Amino acid sequence: MAPPGLIHSAPGLPDTCALPQPPAAATMSGPVPETPSAIQICRIMRPDDANVAGNVHGGTVLKMIEEAGAIISTRHCNSQNGERCVAALARVERTDFLSPMCIGEVAHVSAEITYTSKHSVEVQVHVMSENILTGTKKLTNKATLWYVPLSLKNVDKVLEVPPVVYSRQEQEEEGRKRYEAQKLERMETKWRNGDIVQPVLNPEPNTVSYSQSSLIHLVGPSDCTLHGFVHGGVTMKLMDEVAGIVAARHCKTNIVTASVDAINFHDKIRKGCVITISGRMTFTSNKSMEIEVLVDADPVVNNFVKRYRAASAFFTYVSLSPEGKSLPVPQLVPETEDEKKRFEEGKGRYLQMKAKRQGQAETQA
């Protein structure tokens, strides 16, 4: 018999558990009441989750975040009688990696539904890492994800979302503002859909062409939902892998994910597609690198559907010494007019985020 306080996962899930969150007044001495608006997933970090330095890949964390979001949003969208559906990831807001996670630590991923519109669900996720030897816990990530419910009978049919009950009217008004803001930003990203990363022969070091990288992946059943299209977490993990390769090629040191700008999922990726994940460096500051990642899907078994842009995002990486200290990064040398334009756009995003962080620090002080 397991000692009191230990939770064993179900068969087939050796290191993962998904539990409903108990309310603040609940104790663990009795049954935990079901709370469909909040859950927690726990998983121990293993060697294949991390890089050679022992730092857990940002893509691994993003995948866990998406799994928690998919569970809670699908559960909510099926909470009322009606046509059954599965929640598909539409967008991930900017996500900062506040603290590194290491092999052997336990990730606690808590997800909560914070807003619903007629056809979408907002899920906010917090990730804590726990050192199970000392009991020390620290916040590593905060993320906001948006899901849409797709019918199990017709994958192209978006269903209506059951409304949530807000404890305060201000919560609904604040959620509506976030919904409108992300909707506008999604529209602004669609102009990039025709942009393609082209290979260059014999590129010079520190140029965009020198570090740009691509990964080709055949979508199989293990990558997909019940619908037969790719889990958003699988796509994000592949995107982070490519961004990490670009960063490592540029600075040739240990690198870790510092943040991910909004990830937009423009279209579904179906089982059997060949996807190409391409990454290129767009901007460098003294100690950070911005990398644009584009995901293109090619339905090779369907002659009637052309290659299309499925997702896009900007990842920020930092370079670390063997002792884990932040290092300066080689400065990017943009060559073409397009590269110089993307560099200035990246600089604008960097300065905007720097000013936002400074403003938050002053407010807290």
C-alpha cells in the first residue's frame, strides 16, 4: 500500500497525474470535490526532457502547459448536453520562463478557465517546479491560452462554449478586453503567411543564413487528437527545438528559452501531413536572441490542398556559461533589406517589453 500523501498515477501514465484542484477551504483528509474550472497536472522531469546541461527544454514545458489547457477546456466545452467536441488550441499569449527547471524536479502545472466568449475559452496556466529532496518550490512559467471547440462529427464546425460563472462583474469585463486584444493581434500576424525561409550556400558566421535551421516531420497518429489533427503542444515542442538549434548555432554555448511571444495557430495540421518547421534569427541584444519560427504543412496525400502556413511565433533565448551565468551573445549581422527590416522590428519588440518590465518593477516597488 502506498504511504499516505503519495498519489500514484493511472496505468499507462507512469509519471503523470491530472487532478481537479481542491478549493481553498478543502482538506486532503476527505474526498476532493470536482471543480471543472481548475485542474493540476504533475510530472517528474526525466533526462530525455532536458538538454545536455540538465535544463528542461522550453518545448517540454510548453507541451505540458498545452496538455493541461486542452484537458480543462475540452472538459468545460462538454459540460452541458449537446454535440460532443474537443478543444483545439488557437493561440498562446506571451510566455516568460521565469526560472529554469532541472532533471529530477517535479513540474506542477495548474490550469484554470478565466473567460469564455461565444466560441472560445481562455485558460490561464501556472507552472511550479518542486525539488522533491528539499521541498523547495518556485514559479517557472505563467501562460494564457485560447481554445475553440470543434465538433467530433465535423472538424470544421466550431461549436458554442458554455458560459462560465464569474465571481465579480469586473472579471468578465477584463476577460472581454483580453479577448478583443488577442483577436486583433491574430489578424495582424496573418500578413506573414507568405514569408518563406530560403537556404543560402556558404553563409558567413553571425549572419541570419548561418544559423537558420529547418526540421521536417511526418505527422503520425501519436501526434494527433481524436480528430486526427496535431496537438498544439506537439507543434510548440517542435518549434522550440528548431529555435534552440538556431540559437545554439549562433552562439555555440548552452542556451535556454527565456520567453515565447504569442504563438498563433493559423490552421489545423492533419495526420499524414509533412510539416516543415523553419527558424531564423531576427534580432540580438547584448544578452538575448529573438528567433522567428514558421510552421508550414504539406498535405502530401491530398493533391487538392496546397502547402499552407499553420503556425508562427517569436522565441527569445539566452546564452549561459557552464555555471549557469548569463553570457553576452554575438551580434547578428543582417545583410538583406528584409533582414534589416526584421531586425528593427525585433528591436522594437525588445524595447517595448523592456519598458513594460521596468514599469511593472516600479509599480511593485
